Amino acid sequence: MTKEILIGNVKIGGNNHVVIQSMTNTKTEDHNSTLNQINKLYEVGCELVRVSVPNNDAAESLKIITENSPVPIIADIHFDYKLAIKSIQNGAKKVRINPGNIGSEDKVLEVVRVAQEYKVPIRVGANSGSIPKEFEHLPKVDALCEAALKEVRILEKYGFEDIVISVKSSDVKETIKAYEKISKLTNYPLHIGVTEAGTYEWSIVKSSVALGYLLYKHIGDTIRVSIAGDPIEEVRIAKKILISLGLRQGLEVIACPTCSRTEINVEKWAKKVEEKFSYINKNLKIAILGCVVNGIGEGKDADIGIAGVKNGFVLFYKGKIVDEYKEEEILNEIEKLIELEEEE
Ligand code: SF4
């Protein structure tokens, strides 16, 4: 089991649930836009948000951001140890920085002392795009792990063990192998993700394969799905990966692929149901099926199901038919059954 680490009021590692995190893509200096995005991320289920701190203005802006954020903020810093210190002093609850990039030992020690004083963990790690020269001769998976462990050792040397590790690759198999390897070498909590996973579709595929595999093997304490696009989608995908593995409670909408028997627009209704009931945070399966011929059979594992007929839907609950309803009635009828479920 990994070590438990506290990031503000969010625990990661140990027996705690796998925590969803994402990263803003606004200018951190613009605290209004950044807070706006953090609030949206929070609303869809994000539990930790990372913001990059590339300059002093961004570190200043963190003060307002951390005071008003509904979730703990992680500051992402490259090289400049002063920005790391200022970020912690301005309320960041975790920092992402590699001590090996900061320079002299004095500077590392200064960051460590401030992180200790404020009880702020540090995430160290490696990613396939920036392997340090000294490890370039190694096979990629070994290089990722060695690079991350080197950073860990620097912190440990100063008695700092409030550490989270990442070893991300943009390649699915490398990501899997690197995390499998590092998980055997350390018990610090692991931040898992595929780096530079690409645009929406590629990211979903790569993240689901890599993170799905790792999580199924009980590797990973916090996840980030990285998408070249809207971070809100990162959180939605992360949540679905966790729900589909039974690691998080929530709504699962099953929908048939449709065929010539289809009586309704399955895609449209599945999206409507997903949207209307996305607030559900207990396990519930709703099936949307194009017809009754095979519909009830196909959806009998679902708690609630609707199957298309000529003038509307047949509604079924726990595999048994309730009644037939018109299009304009069906969402309300589903809602009544959900309320019934919630009372149970
Ligand atoms: S549920 Fe009906 S419409 Fe959907 S794929 Fe099966 S047979 Fe076709």
C-alpha cells in the first residue's frame, strides 16, 4: 500500500479513493479566468487543480486563487525555486517541481524547509519528453524510473518524505511499464497519467487503456487525463474511467449501437439522460435501447431502462416493464424511479 499524503484537505495514497485532478489552461496571472475554470472543474468532479506558475505575476495571482478555490491548488514550477517558495507562501497545497532542476543544494534546501513548514507535499517525476541526459542511454522505462528516483533521493537527503511521484510517457505501453516498475520500487503515492496524450479521441483511448490497466492492478493514487483541449473533458473522462472500474460511484449510461429495428434516436436520448442525471453519485445503470425486440433482454442488467416503440418508450425497472410513455413524459418517469432508488 502507498503512503498517505495530505494535500490541503484531500488525502491521496493509502486506502483513500483515487483522486481526480486536472490543470487549468488559462493565464494564471488572470485570477478571474483561472478561478472561473477551477470552479467549472470542481462542478464536474475535479478534486485537485494544478496551475502553472511561470513567473512572479502568476505566483502573486495564486494568493487570490487559493483563497477562493473550492479545491486545493497545486503549483507547477520549472526551475525557479523562488517561485516554488512564493507559491507555497501564497497558499498552494502541493508543488510540482524537480529539485534536480533548481540548481544548488542551498536552493533545494530552502524549498524543502518552506514545504516542511507549510506541510506541503512535492510531486517529483519524469516524463518521456524531458529525460535528463544522464539517463538517456537507458531503455525509456528504466530512464523514467531512474530520473524520478533521483529526484526522490534529493528530497529524502533533506529528510523530506511528503512526496508524490509520476513517470509519464506519451506511449501507452511505456507508461504502463514505468508505473509497474516504480510501484515495486517505492511506496510513495503515484500520480498516473499519459503525457501529451493528444486531442480528445486519442487521449480517451490512450488514457483509458493505460490508466485502466494500471488502476485495475491497483497502481495509481491520483489520475490526470491530459487532453489537448478543454480540461473539463479531462475530468469527465477521468470520472468515467473510475466508474467503469468500480472505483467511484456514479451514473453509467448503457446505450445500444442501434440497427434497422431502432425506433428512436438512441444517441440523442442517451446524451439527454447523461446530462440530466449527471449529478448522481451512487451506482446506477440506465439503459437506452432502440427497440423492445431485444431491448429488454439487452438491458436487463441495468437498474432502469427505456426501449423505443412507435410512439414513445417502454420503461422498465430492474428488468420488469413499468409502462409505456410518450417522449415528453419519459425523463420525468425516469426521475421518479431514481428518487425511488435513492430512498432505498
Ligand atoms: S436494442 Fe434493438 S435497436 Fe438496439 S441494437 Fe438491439 S435490436 Fe437493434
